[in-house]
Amino acid sequence: METVEERAAALGAYIIEHNATVRETAKRFGVSKSTVHKDVTSRLRNVNPALYSGVREVLEKNKSERHIRGGMATREKYRKKTLQSPRFVV
């Protein structure tokens, strides 16, 4: 079993390597989003400061793009709903 510090480093490396979001990382490692966030923002700073700075860059980029991803998800949701509507004929 790995330590909390090892997990924090593994999560940080995954985020940087895959340009992943906290949600994607949590799903991949089978932990909660809260755990990922706590590990990469608090614990990683003390364990590996260089890795921490790289993770911060990716998380800031994700944060600046989240409104775009949210809008795209909503658009897709309503597009699918329209296509499934019985009134819509192809």
C-alpha cells in the first residue's frame, strides 16, 4: 500500500502527463475529487514543489476553460434531447 505522499506524487504526475482534470484523475485512481484536490494542492506542495508547480499550471488552465467545457456539455445534452424527440424527423 502506498503512502499519502506517494499517492499525491502519482496523482500530480498523472495530471501533468495527461493534462487531466481533477474529475478525470479521481475516476482513473478510484478516489474522490476531494482527495485528488487535497493531495495535489496541499500535500504535493510539501512533497515535491517542482511537481506541484506543474500541476498548478494544468489546474489553472482547466479552471480557465471549464466554462467552455460546461457549455459544450449542455449543448450536447440538448442536441441529444432534440434528436430523441418524437417530433424530430430526420
